[in-house]
Amino acid sequence: MKAIRKLLISFGLVALFALPGFAWKKVNLIPSGDVVALTNTLRRMITNGETYDIVRLEAGTYDLSPLIDAPMAEPYIGKSLLDGPNGTFFEGATGNPDDVILDAKGVNARILKVASGWEISGITFKNGNACGLTATHRNNAGGAIGTTGGSVSTAKNCKFVGNKSGRGGAVADINCENCHFEANSAPSGWGNGGAAAGASGNKIINCTFICNTNGIDWCAGGAVGGYGLVSGCTVISNMASLGGGLGECKGVTNCVF
């Protein structure tokens, strides 16, 4: 009887770990500030198809500006300094975004292009610039994080400071939870959202928006534009020609302005 029970438990575990989300995840630890190690790791993951693994950045500031001479991706949404495979878990080692800073120093490229189903957490993204990357204004979106589609990616407990693009100064078409957006902008181009631009399927939960700007005429949302749900957010001192805080968002609940 004991042998049969053990056999059934073994079969149950095999079935469990065969399900999506239960695979063992490899942890790729990136030394403090080591941009070469970061890009080499991401390139290897893309080449080998290492999906749904973890990239964990140790505390430090990562100067990404030298990557402008060899950005990791140039898809239809333009130059992106960093890239990786589907489902990557991209996280700061301490969980505190003040400890892990990715700084593009304003070079003309977005910081990170995500594919399907990324989860980004515990990182500060500074000074990404996706303005004018392509001739199609809508594609110049997300100065810090932009996406080429697939299942929706999510940023959790991140900070976005001083990023700019033509649509969604910091992020475009991703979900955000417990994030802080400050001094991001959409100074020129096409689209809504000085800090974040999305669509009806995107949501922003428990985030803070301070001093973000949409400078594009007749485009809405100094902080957020186009999202399906904005809930539990604090929106202070943002500017736009239409809707200084939020513009064309489908559902807004429990926010402070």
C-alpha cells in the first residue's frame, strides 16, 4: 500500500511540474553595475531560447549609455538598449528600486524592449529616450520600457524618472503595480500619456505620478493616457493640453488628484 501511495505521489509531482509556471527557473545573477555581464546574459538567453528564467541585478548603478553604439534590439519600435526572451523575470536583487538603477543618460534609445509576458520588479529606470526612433510616431513609445506585443508584461515596485518618448514617456502598453513615475515626458510625437500610455486591456494599480508632462498638442494625459483601468493611484502636478492628470482612460477608481 505504501509503495502504491509513493508511486501516486511521484506521478502527481511529475504532472504538477509539467504545468506552465511550475518549471524550475534558472537565476542569472548580474554583478553590481556590470553592463557587459548583463548584455552577455540576455544575448545568451535569446540565442538559447532560455524563456521564463530570472535575471537578477545586484545593487548598483548600471550606465547603459555606451550601448547606443550596439543596441541589443532594433525592431519596428526602434532602438532598445536591452532585450530578452519571452517571460523573463527581470528584477533587482534587494527588492528596493533605489538600490538598482538602469541609467541611459539620455542617449536616443529606449532602455528595455520586452516581448511576451515579462515581469519587471525592484528597478529604477532613468533617462531613456525613445523620441523620433522611427518614422511612425506611434511606435516611438515607452522611453524606459516598450513592447512588441504578446501577453501583457508587468512592472511592479519600479521607479521611472526622467524618461521621454512620443507616446508614454516612461512605459507603453504594459501593466504597472506599485510604481513611481516622476518627471517623465512626451515632448513630441503622437499619443497620450506623459508617463504611461496603454490600451483598454492595460491597467495601472497603486502607482504615484508626480510632475510628468505631455507636451503634444491635443493629446491627453500628463500622467496616463488610454489605460483600461487606473485604480488606487496618486496623481499630482502633471501637465497636458487635455487632461493634466489622466486622459482617455476607460475606468478610474479610488485615485487622489
